[in-house]
Amino acid sequence: MEPINSPGPLATLKRVALFRVLTEEQLQQVGLLMRERRYPSGEVLFHQGDEGGHLYLLALGRVRVYLTSTDGREVTLRIYKPGSYFGEFAVLDGAPRLASSAALDDVVTYVLYRDDFMQLMQESFPLVMNVIAALTERARYTTIYTEQLTFFSVPQRIAATLLYLTYRLEPDGEGIRLKLTQQELAHLANTTREWVNRALRDFAERGALRVERGALVVLDRDKLQQILN
């Protein structure tokens, strides 16, 4: 892993929406408690079933969170980008990790240990409310994702995944750019790269998106929505 300049724990903490309700003094205190961890691309951060003693805050790079079946098949649950956090369920209930995670790029994270996080929640009611809202959003996402896997066709799953990834993002120029390979999109939609390639050609012909090297540019979310309907 090549040397990477990290933004530091405090700057990372301030980027994470969950902690924006904290005072400057609280942020400074929490920043002192966080510990940096680095992972090269492809390395596993934790495995499904591991003990979960800390929360991850992502400073640089992307992390894939996924489930693995008994026969070795993987289903990607989410891809996290800088400014995200993950691993909160095991931190909150003390149970083993529900999923595995791996670095998609060279990654820099900061970890906040369970005891420190629980103490912080006792001291900040606004943070508790933020945690409740975040858990609700992630439960809602899981319900929708399960529905997609159960009832949607493959093209519909791919369209739904793109709609989710661009939710609340503003167009930059002519569209919304996603740094996402076709293989990564296949993981998220629980399908193969061949199916993704076929679907993206169709979506491009409809004017919904443009395919670039290592990226997708969503041009018209309404046209993706029409595919679901």
C-alpha cells in the first residue's frame, strides 16, 4: 500500500453526518479517541461472525460490505465512500458482525471503540436521535433491497440500484457521475457482469445513462424509474 495523506481523525469525523450534531468541544474530544487503520485494496477489514468492538469511519477509499453463503456466493449489501460510517450494528448490540467488509481501493479508516461510542451517546441526546434515524433508514433500505432481490427482474434490479446510488445527489454538469465498475454494480444488483453489460447498453440506448471507463454517468433518473414500472 503506497503512502496516502490522511485528512486526520477530526476532519473525518466532521464529514460524517451522524456526528454533525456534536459540539466543537465534543468533536475535539472524540477525535482524540479515534485510531487510524489502513487497508490495501482487496484486504478484508472484518469477516461475518467476527466480534464487533468498534465503529468504522471512512476517511479515504471505498469499502464493500457483503454477505457470503455457505457455498461461497457473495451478495453485496452496500459500497461505502469517504464520509460514511459502518459496523454500527455490532457496536450497538455487542453481537458478532452481520456481514463482511473489504477494501475496494487503498483505504484509510478511523475506528471509535464501543465503550467510547456508548459513553458519547449517553452524553448527547441529539446523537441518539441521529442514530435512531440512521438505523431506520438502513432498515428501510434492507427491506427495499430484499424486495428487489425477490420480485424484480435483473434489469429492474440494476435500474433500482442506480436509482438508489444517485438518490439525493445533484447533477454535476450533464449528469450524475458514479465511480463504479460494471463488476461492482453486478455485486450490488446480485447478478453477473454480463447481465450488467447488456442492461447498460439498453439503458444507454434509452438515454438514461452513459458508460465511461470505470464510471457511469446517469443522465435521466426518470428513464431509470420507467424501467421499474
